[in-house]
Amino acid sequence: MGTNEGMWNASPTGPGIRKRLGALDRRLFKSVAAAHFPGFDHLLPRLSRAADNSVLWAAVAGGLALTGRRRMRRAATRGLLAISLASPVVNLLGKQAFARARPSIVDFPLARLGKIPSSHSFPSGHSASAAAFATAVALEAPARVAVPVAVTAGAVCFSRVYTGVHYPGDVLAGMALGVTAALVTRRLWPGHTVIGGARVAATAPLPELDPEGEGVVAVVNNAAGNDPCTAAALRKALPRAEVIETEAGEDLMERLKDAAKRARVLAVAGGDGTMNCGAQAALEQGVPLLPVPAGTLDHFARTLGLETIEEAVAAYRHGQVVAVDVGEVAGRVFLNTAGIGIYPLLVDRREDWERKIGKWPALVLAMADLLMRDSRPLELVVDGVRRRVWLLFLGNCAYESRGVAPTRRNRLEDGVLDIRLLTATARLPRLRAMVSTVFGGVGLSRHYLQWRADTVRVAAPGDPAGEIRLARDGETVTVPGPVVLAKRPRALLVFRPTE
């Protein structure tokens, strides 16, 4: 028995329990070593090698994305995001903390022995990635897809014991971490079951809408959308509509304003930032907005109950128009949220890397970078009270759950701003502030304030120019202070599906 293995089985903090668990783990390992399953000696070692560095799961994610179906693309994205969370926890923290030696290969069948990694044994990184990916896919995909992925993940986990490179306990711990990582992604990126159709203010249906799209001007932001076929799909579904495609580098706001001037209905395809610009243009010209979900998150469209292009077109043809609130700050609207403090910094960091490595890897890297930099709380005056602030969150309408990163709201016409403030003291350092921002409600206690109002006034006396950096619906902007964030109740007309 190696030194590390002895430490594992005779820890001073719990020698009896550790010793019994270690003995049970070794007995189970020997049982698997002694077992023989026809065909597994050839299949499982190959499957285990295919999962090295998550190559297998990247290939599965690529296959799901290539189907072109939105739900499959979401499953692929969530799966890779879950792996990106689980892998560093296992390899950078878990293995170093426990330093467990690999199993002894004495008397192990050499025909199926895998390549023994040089890293520590506990927990299993392959198992963590497999469980993370399979669980994440199950959160998004139908059973006919999720079940085969889960079976494959289970086979990868078992292969790590069957090829002699891990104890069963290593695998079980890795699986638990992987499942946890997948569930955490629901906080970072809400699933399709988290955001449903919210209550809105009913209005009279629009009369005489051309089912072929006459009078519709659709602006498709190709730089924001995930589907290159969005414009073609709109042209096919609404052949009489005018469809305008914009690319990266173009002035999207100007294109939207120009389109709104000649539109009876302004259709906007893109993510939440694009929808924000579309709402601004629609409000200025007094035309209804048709949200076409074509981004990564699509919070606003999905809150209305629109998840596909087909649903957006069906909502238009039924003429079901409703009135919703918008928030406003410095002459700019927001449909979902606005934030001051950590959130704009996080968005800025993410955008620096997003085009090179993708949104979700960029988000993880941005969080790590923000933690390592010497970030300090802001000096703000909020409704006349001076505070040191990590984050000021403002939601357009009331959001559910406690914390500064809520994701769900049941109404879009309640006339209030949901205001949440995370203040800074010596007892709430930057790390805890970031953890609270991501996971919501963790360690907030008396440093967290929440209230609802129709306006809030914010000044930045700590900034020499008095400017305030804020994020609106995932886009950042710097505005001169002080600013008043307010509500425009039932100001925007939008299409939504019929009940």
C-alpha cells in the first residue's frame, strides 16, 4: 500500500470510517477485477479512451448541434457548460485535496488494463464529466436522446473501474460532482421549464393582419443569432414580409429605427440585447413588436412563451397582442434586468473573449478573471443613502426567489422594479459577493437588501466624472450620473401565443 493510500484509509479525522470505506472500496474493486463480461474487454477500454479530455462528449455535443433543432442545441450547450464547471473542481481541487493513490494493478487482468494516469485517483474526472454531460442533456433533451446518452455515460463510469484505473468510490464521487455541476448550470442558464408564459395585460387583437406578412418588417441580427437559417425561415413563413439581415459591425439600432418607421409590425430576431434595441425602436414609432427567439438565452421571448420561430409566426397570425412593462434608464429601455457593479464588469470581461472561445467558456473565464483582479465595491448613493455596493440589481417586474441573480418572473405588467442590493463590508469580501451573484442567496444575510418601487435614483460620487457603468439585458453602457431608473407600465405592445 502506498503512502497516500494509507493516508486515505487512516485519516486522523475519522480513522474508523475512512478505514472501513477504504476496505469496502478495495473489495468492490477486486470483485470487478475478477469479473468477466463477454465483449466488455474490447469495448470498455476503447470507450474509456474515447472519453479522454471529454472528446467523446464534445463529439456528441457536435452531433446534437448539427441537428439544427433548438432543443438539441441547448442540450449540447448545457452539457459542455456542465463539463466546464465539473472538470476544474475535480482536477484542480478534488484530486489535490485528497491525493489518493491509484488502485494496485497486481493480479489485474492485463488484457483490459487501461493507461494509468499520473494524477491522483479521487475523484474520477472521467466520471464527473460523463455524469455532468448526461445530466445536463437530460435537463433539455427528450428521453429518446437523454437515455442513450445516460447509458453511454454510465458505461464510461463503469469502464474506469473495469480498466483498473479507479476505485468504485472514486467513480461515485465523480458522478456526484458531475450531477451537481449540471444542476448548477440551471442557475447560470435557466432551462426551458424555468421560464414560462408570464401574466400580461390583454389588449384588443389587431385586425386585418396579412397571414403572408404584408406590413411586417423583420430585422434579423446574424451576429447575435445561433441559427444561420433564421432569415430564410422567416422569408418562407412570411413571404410578403420585408426581411433585413444585419451583420457584426453594423449599426443595429439605426437599422431597427429605420425599419420601424415603415413597419406595421416590427419583427426582431436575435438575443436579449437585440430584443432590447427592437423594443426601443418599436416604442419610438408606436408599433407592436414581434419577438423572434434566435439568441442563446432569449429570456424575454421565452417569458412570453415563445421558444421557436414557428411559435412567433403563429402568434402573429393569431393577432394576439398584449401590453407589457418596460424599465427605463437614461433614455434607454430594458426588458429584463439592469445591473450596476459586478454584473457590468462580468459582461465586459465575457465580451472580450466571447468571439474567440464562445459565450459559456468566456463567462467562466470572466468570473475567474474578475476574482483575480483587484476589484473593489462601488461608492453609490441609492435613493439618498450612501453605500459601498458590490451589485445593484433591477428587474423589470418582480422576480421570484431571493438573491441577486433571480431568473423567473410570473408577470410582465405589475408596474414595479424589483430592486436588490448587495452591499460590501469587511465581512463580505469579493469572493462571497461573486458566489452570491452566481448562486443567489448564498451567504447574503444582512448584506442583502430587497424592495420594490416604481423608481430608484442612483449617483456615483466616487467617480470623478460622476459616470455610471451599467448593464441592460446583457449589454453594457456608460451613462452620466445621477440616473433615475423608472417604469413605463404597459408601454410596449408585443405578440404572444394564444392561451
